[in-house]
Amino acid sequence: MGWGFVTKCWGAYVVAILGTSVASVGMWLESFGIFPYPESAILWYVWPIMYAAYALGPTYQVEAARVALDRLDDLGMEFKSDAAMRPN
């Protein structure tokens, strides 16, 4: 499938879901005392990365749609609702 925007979209979602799962398990281990405080502080820095990954998914999807519309324009085809996708 390559490294196009659709692949990046799903890759961002995979990273976000797996990272959220790992961070949640880490918080569970911390609450039961298995993963003590000083070492568990690394979990605080995982969450912003997951937020960014969740935000990148839709961003890549919108870019994929814009690239597809640009390719239609290059072929001389018109897409009726592309005015909603393009800012003026």
C-alpha cells in the first residue's frame, strides 16, 4: 500500500491505540505498587504523544482526500462537492 496518507492515517491510529494500551497497563501496575513512583513518571510523557497520534489520524485522512481531489482536477474531472473541502 505504500506510505501514502491513508497508510499514515491508520498507522497513527495504531500507534495511538497501542500507546494508550501500554500507558493504561503502566498506570494499572502503578496503582498496585508493581511499577513504583519514580520509574512510573515516564508515563506522564507518553500521553501527549498519544494525543498527537490521535490528532494525526484525521489530519492524514483529510490530506488524502485533498490529494485525491487534486488528481481529479489534473485529469480534468470535476467533483461537485469539492468546494466544501477547499478553503478560499
